[in-house]
Amino acid sequence: MTQREHEGSGPSRRRVLMGLGVGVAGAFTAQGADAASAPLVNDAPHGDAVTAAQSVPFYGVHQAGIITPRPASGILVAFDLAITGLDEFERMLRELTERAVFLTQGGAVPERDPRLPPSDSGLLGPEIAPDNQTITIALGDGLFERFDWLRPHKPAHLQRMVQFHNDALAADQCHGDMTIQFCANLQDTNIHALRDIMKNLSEFLVIRWMQEGDVPPVVPAPDGSTPSARNFLGFRDGSANPDSNDATLMDQIVWADSGEPDWARGGSYQVVRLIRNFVERWDRTPLREQERDFGRRKMSGAPLDGGPQASEHDVPDYARDPDGAATPLDSHIRLANPRTPETQKNLILRRAYNYFNGVTRNGQLDQGLLFICYQADLDAGFITVQNRLKGELMEEYFKPFGGGYFYALPGVAGPGDYLGARLINAARSL
Amino acid sequence: MVAHYLKTTALALAFAAGMGGHVMAAEPSLDLVGPLSEYKLYVAENTAQLVTDTAAFVAAIKAGDVEKAKSLFAPTRMSYERVEPIAELFSDLDGSIDARADDYEQAEQDADFTGFHRIEYGLWVEGKTDAIQGYADQLLKDVTELDSRINGLTFPPEVVVGGAAALMEEVAATKISGEEDRYSRTDLWDFDANFAGSEKIYDLLKPLIADKDADFVKKTDANFKAVDEVLAKYKKDVGYVSYVELTDADRTVLSTKVNTLAEDLSTLRGMLGLN
């Protein structure tokens, strides 16, 4: 709508309201008050200048988007790369770094002669707000395996995802040479970044599959803490996630170090799983059974051995419940994390989004979890946990159908450095 | 003299404005006259060939010779696919000649679905010619009409120059997945023709841009060459093997080249000062 139309419609709307004797007519006594307080049917929802200005530093030992707080919107895109040699790979990584710096830190869009296609999609206007944008790059097993000059540098635990017990993998929704995880406050910010990268790096990459998702904002609890967001099964998701502000813990659980090639230190194994939830059937399951299957109270997220005041952050005491009388032995949380000293090394950092893809051919809702997690050791982390989950009670309510294993590159130190520089140098020196 | 003046002025203007690496012409150059008339000739040759080839294709169908008609299907289409940016200016004929089943709610069963792909469906899926006699007659009528309309057409410069990118957009958006010739799997023939048609326009314009933006020419030449190299692997006799033999890796390469050519060639109009 143009400004002129906007101004033109104001008075007529006012007249109508006044003629109807609407009680708020007093608000329209001044033209200014009209413009400020009388929203029109097609006014944009109000943005938030504070959240739009939020930015996550791009430079650092580690990439952003892994232990940095998860904003509301995410897109995980897996690409096939058309690179043939090391020089081309380096050029791609340098250009990708350049785009990621701009897109995450924001700034003015360069202008071009109007006879040319514009350099930017324009989705965010002439000035890109950072909006908490992170862009996280990870490389797949297939890429390392394809080139003689990359294979010797493959991270120690990187491998091709294999089908687990309850999976029904779709070939075109699995694997890929590289993933980019886009996270931001608004999905439009992610879409803008994706389109920018596809436009500027079209000679290197083609999308293989992608999944967008979001996580609902949660009102803080009275004590100031933030409860975990709910997944599409209605349960709080990630209650037992390790503390991402605990640097020592993150070094143990998330950041790969010993046992990895030098170039890879400071990176992390990224697991992506596309998991459909059978929500109609789940919603037709008795609450008590849902809670037994999951191992937590649905509304509070508290463990099942807690009292009425228990919270999701209480730790279940499995030692006092060896037979699973309170928390069944084959409930999700007990299998995933038995909370024994030996299973500490299997902890992972979850960073999931809920996805909604419309409807299936059967007329059921196609929704579920865009599961993303990070860990220092893929075998000890996700793979061990997933194998432990074999036969869990909840299996009949969800179906993993895609995803893959990737290695999130170490961070970029500062201007002049670029994503994967140490990998390129290692490959050159061999 | 005039052309030289335009060129140098354009250069000076472009450098003064600092247009992000793109060297812009101040206004459509008189130099376009030559390439435009050469392109018109190219299109005329192709549409004449299309009429000749379609006549033979239709004759095979009328004779009930399924195998012969099948063998003529892909080569007949090529002259259409080469000049698609111009052919598409007549949307009534383009729909009637080259629509796909997806363009209709009832898909293959839709009464309005006609042209090459309805005939393709008849030959490969139905395996007979009796149901497609009417479509064959209509096709010959349509391509003859197209030929005569194109011969009377003044080519809009922006359509010709923009056609190089438009052909790549077509491939990128609706062909790379192999959906065009889904019954016959002769998609690679179409790819060849689309690339050839795009490269023809680019080649005709190249002299106008070679001295302005050498990097653009170098990159675009290399991308067309890379496409040729991929397609060359799949050549067989006078044409191509089935699309199903295209490997995922080669499809990825073709896809990146198509998209990059579309990106780069989309700047041609502006570079030549066209709106």
C-alpha cells in the first residue's frame, strides 16, 4: 500500500466508525493519533527494532549457531557441490565466508544500475538487520570421500549416516556434501540469506534437500528462567540439554579436539534428522501412556519420579528406580540418557526446530522435528544414543526419514581468515 | 564514428558510476543491429527446419509407424527448443505445441493437452498412433503458423538479448529434473538445443562486450564449454542416450552451470543498455 492510499483511507474509516457511534471515536481527534493508534487491516505486524538489531559475532574460535542461543527460526539446507579441485573449493569457501560475514552482521545493500538485476533480493529492504542471524557451515562424508586431496583429512568419526531400526530413509532427503544451518529471529531473514548465497555461489552448489522449522517463543517462568519450548508432540524438548554457558562442559561435549586432524579442532559433529511425528495418533493416545513413553510429565516437563511441584530441570533418580516403576526402562529419556557415570561421554547438545510441511497423501498432517545436535565425538554421541533408543516405547509415533552426518568447521579467527582455511592449507601441504 | 563515440562514452560513464564491476552502455548501441538481423536469420532457419521435420514426423504418425515416429520425435523438437525465446512470444501456439501434462488439471487425460508431449505420450505410453492422428495434424498446422508469424515479426531487442538467459531459466526451473520429455526420456536432446540457442545469442553479442568486460566473457565461455563437456559424455549417434543415464554428479554440474549462466546472462540486457 502506498502512503497516499494509506492517508486516503484513514479519514473515511474514521467517518464510518464515528457514524456507527464506535466508542473509540475519541482516539481519532487528532490526525497524528489516527496514524499511530488506528491499525488498518493490511498494516504489517509490528517488528521489533531491538530484536532486529541483535547480532551474533561471526568471528571466533568456533562457528556461531552451535552453542549460541537458538533463535525462533531455522533452515537447514544440504547442498551438493560441483567443485572439481582444491582451488575451486578454496574460492567457494572464501566467497561463502564473505557472504556470511555480511549476512550475519548486516549493513546496506549495494546499489546497482537499475538496468541490471538488483544484487539483493530486497526481502529485507535496503538495510539488512542482523536479526540474530547465524550461518553455520558443515561438510559431509561424501565430499571427503570423493576427492583424493580431501580424503586423508576427513575428521576421525565422520561417516555416512546409516539406517537405524525405526528409520524409513528417503534417498533424496539424506546426506549431502555440505550443510548450511541458517538461524534467525525471523524466517524471512533466513530466507533472504539462503537466496543471497544461492545467487552468489550458484556456480558451486545445488540444493539437495532442505527443511525449515521454528521453535515457539516461550513466556519466561516467574523465577526468570525460560522453560523449554514444546515440540509437536506437546512435550517440552531439550530439558536435559547440557549447559551451553559452561565452557568446560562444551569443550567436553561439543567441540572436537583430541583424536581429530589439527585443522578440525574447534569444529563439531553435526547430526541432522528429519523426524515425522504421527500427531493424530499421538493425540489419540492416553495422557498417562504418552508420559510413560516420553518419561516426563507433559505439561511441566518434570521427571516422573518427582512430586507435584517438580520442574523439568529436576534430575530423575534412576538409582532409586532400578525396575522402572516410576520412569519405565524403555521410556525415551531413560534410554537416551541413563545418567550413569559411564554414559556422560554420550551427551549431546540438541538444537532442534519443529517443522510443518503441510499434509500427506493420506490427509494427515506432515509435521515433526528438524532434529539437529552437535557433539565432539559422533560415535560416542548421537550414534550411541540412537542405538540405545532401539525399541523405545515411542517408536510407533514417529518416523525418521532423512538427514545426515556432517562436520561443522572450526570458526573464522577474523578478517583475512576464512571458513575451512586450515583444511585447505592441510590439503595443500600434503 | 557514432558507434565508437557511444562505446567510449559508455565506458566513461560506467567507470564514473562505479557499477559493481559491470560496464554499462549508456543506451542501446547501434551495434545491436547486426547481431539482431543475424539472429533473425538463425530463427528463420530453425523454424523452416521445424516445419520440414514436423512434416516428416507427422507423416510417420499418419502412416501408423510408431517406431519411425519415435525416432523422429527428439530431433524434430530441437529446432523449436533452440528458438524458444522467440517461439514463446506466441503463447497460444506455444501452449498448443509444447505444453506438458502438468499444465492441465486432468493431466494426460485432459482434452486440451495437445502438441509434442501429447504425441510423445501416445507413442511411448499408449504405444499406438490411432489416438494421436488429430494431434499430429494440429501440430503441423501450428508449426507452419508459427513459422509464418515469426517471419513477419520485428524482433524486440530486449527479447533477443534477454533470450540467452531466458533459455537457461527454462532449463533451471522446469527441465533439469528430467520432467520435460518424461515418456521418451529424450531430455538431453532438448538440453543441447536450449544451450545451443542461448550460446548463439551470446556469441552474436560477444563482440559488443568482449572489450568491455573480458572477465565476463572468459567466465561465460568457460561455463558453456563445461556444459558441452558434460553433454558430450552422453552423445550417441546423432543424438543422446536416455536421460536416466545422466549421473547425479553430472546433473549437479549441469545445474550449477545453468544457474550461473542464467545469473550472468541476466546482466546482458543491462550491459548493452537495454531496459
